Amino acid sequence: PSQLAGPYQHASPIYYAASPAPLPPTLLIHGGADTMVPAHESARLAARLLSGGHAVTLQALAFAEHGFDHRAGGVAEQLARASILSFLGPVLSAR
């Protein structure tokens, strides 16, 4: 990051989260047991989106790990699917 600060910054979604340009509603789903990407990173992105006046929904799946949705039919995958459908219904009907 220190050697390529500009490209590194531009590759991060948090860089764009405070944009004054309108952004679409955002759904973030994160496993609470994710050891690859800490759950606080999604919370940080959600906070930044909110502070920029953007619509955001954060769904934390308490015991889900990184890549939890690769287990088709698993509890976390079912919860994520329900969150996605719940999120998309109002978003798509508003268009």
C-alpha cells in the first residue's frame, strides 16, 4: 500500500463510499466468523456509506465463515438468500 498508495486506494470500495455522486442501495453480507476478512471491515464500509448519505443494509451472519455460500443449502446460505430477496424486493419495485 505505501508503494502504490493511489492504485491501492482506488481499488478499495471504501474510497468510493463517501462519494457525493448517487450510489445504488448497497447490501453487505458478512460472516461473523470470517478469519480472512474481519467483519468490522463491512461495518466500516456500511458506516462510511451511511455518512455519505447512501442507502446501505448490513447483514452479519454470526457463525458464518468466509465463502459461506459455497455450501448450497447450508444455514448461512439460506439466511443470505433470504436477506438478498428481502433487500431486492423494495429496491427493484422502486425502479
